[in-house]
Amino acid sequence: MNGHFSAVGDAPAANNFTHGIQVIDEDKAFNANLNDYLTETNVAKAGFNYHLISVFGSQSTGKSTLLNHLFGTNFDVMSEVERRQTTKGIWMAKNKRIAAEGNEDKMADNILVMDVEGTDGRERGEDQDFERKSALFALATSEVLIVNIWEHQVGLYQGANMGLLKTVFEVNLQLFLKDRQSQTRSLLFFVIRDHIGNTPLANLRNTLIQDLTRIWSSIAKPEGLENSKIEDYFDFAFAALPHKILQPERFQEEVQKLSTRFKEGYRSSKDQELEGGVFLPEYHRRIPADGLSVYCKGVWDQIVNNKDLDLPTQQELLAQFRCDEIAREVLVGFDAVIVPLEEQQADAARQGKPGIIPNLGTTGGGAREKCVKAFEIQASRYHKGVYSTKRAELESKIDARLKAIYTTHLTDVHKAGIASFSDAVTAAVKAGQKAGGAYEFAMIVSQQKEKSLDAFRKEAQSLLIEGVAWTNFGPQLRLFEKELDEVSARLRKEELRRLAARVERSVKTRLGDAVGLEFNKLGTGRGGSGAPETGEKPASEKDLWDRVWKVFTDIVDDAAAKFADRAKSFQASEEEVAVGIWRLRRKSWIALRERIDEEMQEGNILMKLRENFEDKFRYDADGVPRIWRPTDDIEGVYTKAREATLALIPLLAKIKLVATGAAPDLVAFIGAQPAGVDIREEDDLVPIGGIDDEDGKTLDDEMAVLSESKRQDLVARFKKMADGVYVEAKRSAIGGITQ
Ligand code: GDP
Ligand code: MG
């Protein structure tokens, strides 16, 4: 299939079509303006609603005259004086004779008539070539072939007309060979001129049919068609007209009658005769009017170059050419809508903004439907196979463009949806915190998720085009939901961290008070039960660590339970809760150690020891302040009190429970490191001796509160301080006497 079609119809405007259009000129050149003519006469947009008639016959037999009367055309006719050939090549004109709408005599719409140059060869010499070529052209295009013949020529078997008919039959067989599938027939309409009236039309008709049969049997038939009959290819119709010059009125009357036969007809059911008019659907060549000029040119090119004329191929070529043309035309409308959207997205991308287009489904889907529909209306009239291929091509072309826009749009809708989900949850949490912390995190998340999903689902649905698979964005919806869940998990983790931080803070505060309270008890050296005289340390001193450990574990267990409760309320997983509690316990331990270290700071602990000592030294067992007299055993009391307080120092130096005689079971308290957690990656967690094997620090080290040197230092300082108190007591005793 070479592209021997080329665009026609873009020749300069301002054509003069008063005489119709010369489709083929005397040099056998095709007229590039044919489509202009069809457009100007409103035939081009008629689809299949047009008819094509060709007229044949010897020169100067009044063919042009007949057409002008019958169809109101303005073909050149020979003047009575000059008597030379006028019609050259092939002319075409549209019927101008229009009966009023609703009139029974109304002719068919859009009748095109072709006036074919006469064929007696008088002025073309022996050139029978044009006769053959014009016959082929007429048969390839026309539904009705009018054969114009004088009455006195009827029965003259050897006449010029018979040569023409022979050519027509041969040429028709040639076409048929290439197009056996098609049911196309033609009507041979004999118009007998200068009918005197002595011989009835019926007789003339019989004579003509006999002649036609004889011609038919005389022509060489291709293989396989030897037994074919003329009726297999042609229908026949007959009309007679009186002499135009001798009987002008009767001529007019009969022409008027004849014109009424040019309307749609049908085959009568009983005798298969034509009824109604001469245009039977089966005669129509099924070339859409907007492709007629291209088709005619293609056909003529083949004919003029003596190539085998193969009409199915011509129709396929025409379909390809026209479908491409129509596709280009409908894409103009599509571009008008889509290009601005493409530019809008490109601009947005350059500026790093989202390429979201409001109402994209309506705009894009609408443009697609309009484009495809417009293509369908025009292009579906052409060769079915070519049409569906070209339609698929067009669809994939517009879908590629739409898909790019839709994908960018939906990707950005996705991003915006995720961001606004995250923002909405965060804002709701903040509002909840402001309102006193009584918010349901899980509910906030599930409400916002539903809202976001709903919005995305609506957007995706608005993009759906019925029957277009790629517009089903179900997978994208699932992807969106998956990311919402990921973001939810992240937000939940953050919420969990916030909760943990709150709990840790409250643990710290409570520990501060409770541990401080326990250490303060050191200041009252008499304690609750013990008696300093016996040297026995009161229980409140001895079991300091038991008490500290107890308040510590109570506070942490209570906080852990609260944490677990709250975390579960927003669907934190078992693992997340376990990790949270594990972290809480570790951090609480560190907080406790810090609190203890604070108590153990030199100034603090020395003050506590001094209070403890002074309490023992300055008060008696009943808590009454001693007034030293010189006779008192000041030294004895002093030594006892000092030793009792000194005995506290090794006790304080290491955390050890009286109950078990060992360090508290920190390992059991903190619990095993949860699976999947690596302490080295938790940068807010400090390694704990005996728990983590960092730095080789042991549980013993972890429990050490005072180092050996600090201890000695503390002992020395305490002793110095106690000595001072003793000296002062001594002085006051002596002073008391002098007073
Ligand atoms: P064409 O060459 O077949 O197109 O013939 P034209 O229409 O040009 O007419 C040729 C001549 O025949 C003109 O001089 C007409 O006046 C004349 N003519 C037209 N109609 C008739 C007719 O019905 N009878 C006769 N005898 N002459 C006619
Ligand atoms: Mg003529």
C-alpha cells in the first residue's frame, strides 16, 4: 500500500463553480479542487446521503442538454450554429432541481451528476483509451449510468453505443474480479431521445435487452465467470423523451416526469422490479462524502497509470488516509483542552508545586469522550478494519497524554493527602493536650484516616472512565491506605514517646520527693526504735536501701501500669508497650541513681551525717537536749555517737538490701532487652552496669554509691566535724561552771 493518496481540497479559494467542476480535464488530469466543490455544495458533510450518476452516450446526442433540464445544472451545450464538441473530460455538478419538502415528487438529496465526454471518437480520432478509462471511473463511483441514445440507434447493433456498452461490461468484469465480496450492482438507465411514439417503449426495451444480451455473450469472460449473466451485475431501466426542438412542451413534461424517478427506491418483493425510485441502496459505493474526492483521485490515478484497479484496496487506502486526517482534526479539539493542563503541570513542576488539577475527571474524561466520539462519527463510515485499528491508535495516543496528567495529578493528591492527614492528627493531638490531655489518640487517627481515604477514593472515582482499564486507580487507593497506615504507625510511635516522656517526668518528680524523704530520716539519728546506747543502728538507718528500693519499685510499677494502659488505648502493640516499659524502667533506674548521687554529694551527705551525729550526741534517749556538766561522761557519749554515725558510711557506700543481704535484683527489675531493640541505637539510653556489657561495668559497680577514696575522705571530714562538736560541748560544760 503505497501512499499515493495526497491531500486534496487545499487549492486556492475563489473557484468559479457556475458550470459545476471539471473533475477530469482533456489532458486526463484530476482536479484538486473537487473537495472544495463538494464542501461548497454541502455534500461533503452528508456522509452516505448522496448519489452519483454518470451519463454516457455518443457526442452531440443532447446529453448535457438533458442533464441541465433534469437536474437544473449548467453544463455547456453545443450551440445550434457551431456544432462541435463541447464537453471535454468529465464534469460534475450537483442537482439544483429541488421539489418542495413533502412533495411526493421530491428528488433524493445530494444528487451529483457526471457529464462524461462523448465517445464516438470523431474528434479524438481512434483514441478509444479515454472511453475505457472514463467507463472504469464511472463504474467505480456511480450508482446509475444513464445511457443516452437516439431512438433510431436502437437495434443498430454495430452502432457506436454498442461499442461503449461492450467496454462498460468488460470493465465491470475486470472490477468484479478484484472485488468478488462486494454486492455492488449498478443501474443502466437507457434514455431514448427523439422518441416519435410509433414504437412503444416496451418494444424498444425488448430490442435493447436483446442487443445487450448479444453483446454480453460476445465478450471474453474471465475464468470461472464463463456462465455469468448480465443480470448478475446490472439492473436496467428505460425512459423515452420526445424531440426537444420539435415538441418542446411535451419534452418538458416528460423531463419533469423523468426527474421524479431520481429518488430512493427498493426492489419489489414479487417480481424483483425496481419500485419507488432508481436509487437502490445496493448501488451505493459506500464512499463517505468527505472522502469522495480522495477516493476519486486515488481511483483515477490508478486508471490513468494503467494499473489494475482494485476497489477494496482503494477503499482501504482511502480509509487509512481519511482516518488519519480525521484523527488530526479531532485532536485539535482535544489539544485545546489538554495542552493548557499539560502546561499547568509543567509550570507547577518547575516551581516545585503540586500539579493538582481541580475537576480533572470531568475535563479529561470529557475531552476524551468528545474526541473519540467525533472520530467515531466520521471515521466509522470507512473500512471497518482500518477504522478500528485507527481508533485504537487514536485512543492510545490520547490515553498516553491523559495518563501522564492523571498520574502526576494523583501522585500529588496522594502526597497532599498524606501531609494533611499527618497535620490533622498532630493538630488534634495538640488541641487535646491544650484541653487537658484527655484525647483519644486512636480515635483521632481512625477518624482522620477515614476522612483522608474518603477524599482520595472520591478523587480516584472521579477519574474513572467507563471501559478504560487504566483509569481504575484501585491499586493507587490501596497504596495510599498503606502509606496512611505507615504514617499512623509513625505518629503512634511519636505519641508513645510523648507519653513515655510524660511518665518519665512524673517518675522523676515522685522519686525526688520519696527518696529525699528517706534520706532525710538519716538526720534523726535516734530513728524510730533503735537506741544509740546499745550501738545498734535504728531500723530507719539500717534498712535505708530497702526502703529506697521499695518506694522506687512502687513508683515505677505504678507508672509502668499507667503507661501500658494509656498506650493500649491507642492500639500500641504488645511489643511497643513492652519496649516502652523496658525503657521506662531503665530510665527510672538512671533517675534514681542520679537522685541518690545528689543526696551523696559531699555537702549534702556530710550535713546528714552531722545531723545524725548531733542528734545522737546532743539528745538523750527521750529526745531531751543534753546540758553538759563537767561531771558528765562527754567523751563516752561522744565516742558512742561518733562510732554509730561512722558505721553508717559503709552502709551508705553501696546499695544493698537488708532483706536479702545482697544488691537489689536490678536485672529482674528491668527485664530482658526486648527483641529487635539495640541499646547502642537508643541514643537516649545510658548503659547500666550488670545489665549491658558496655565498658565491663558490673552490677557491683552499678550499686557502688561512694568510691573508696570518697569514703575515706568523708570519714576524715566527718571526724573533724564531730571533733569540733565535741570540743564545743566540752567548752560549754566548763563554761557552764564558770558562769
Ligand atoms: P452532448 O454533446 O451530447 O452533450 O449534446 P448537447 O447537449 O451539447 O447538444 C448537442 C446538440 O443537440 C445541440 O445543438 C442541442 O440543441 C441538440 N439537442 C439537444 N436536445 C435535443 C433533442 O432532444 N433532440 C435533438 N434532435 N437535438 C437535441
Ligand atoms: Mg455535452
